[in-house]
Amino acid sequence: MRLPLVEDFALQLQRPDIPVPVREFAFHPSRKWRSDFAWPAARLLVEVDGGTYGAGRASGHTSVSGMARDREKDAAAAILRYHVIRVDAKAVRSGQGVEWVAQFFTHLADPTVIVEVYERQK
């Protein structure tokens, strides 16, 4: 039996190169939004989007209203200077999502990497 997606991801996050996250972190001062996983000191939020691969029907994060809610929440997080990583079932099951989080902390630990990426984009 498979674990719920968010619990599967929580287990994957238990790595020595990833700090322990805060679960269900209320990041906004006036809205009741919560992030599935957060590292407040690093300004990182991770959202696990379940229901993105429905059987040909829009549900949850793939419905028009669901996507609009996600965009509003992501914009509010960005305004508050949070980085948001969204992972879906495919990213969780393949391990790609946890790799994105690990890469974030690798780059955070080495600020020259961020400068190099910025310089290449000029």
C-alpha cells in the first residue's frame, strides 16, 4: 500500500543534506494559508500537489479554480520573499522533488553558485 503523497515526501526529506522542515507552516500574516513543508529561516516553502494526474478530469490543483488559488498563494509567498517549490506525484515518486530541495540548500550554502547563475542570465 502506498503512503499518502505528502507522507512519502516527508520520508524522502529525511536526509543529512536537508534540514528538518516545519510541517503545515502558516507563512502569511493575515491569510490562513499553510505550506506543506517550510524552512522559514531559508525562506523556502514546498507544496505537494496531489491530484494532478486525474483520470482525464480536472481536480484539485488542476481545476481552473484550483490553479487560480495556487497562483494567488504563490504570489503572496513571493511578495513575502519566500521561494516556492511545487512538487506533484511524479516528482515525489521519481525522487526529483527531494532533489530540488537538496539543490536549493546546496546553492544556499554556496552563494557563489547563485551569483554565477545570475551572471549567466545577463
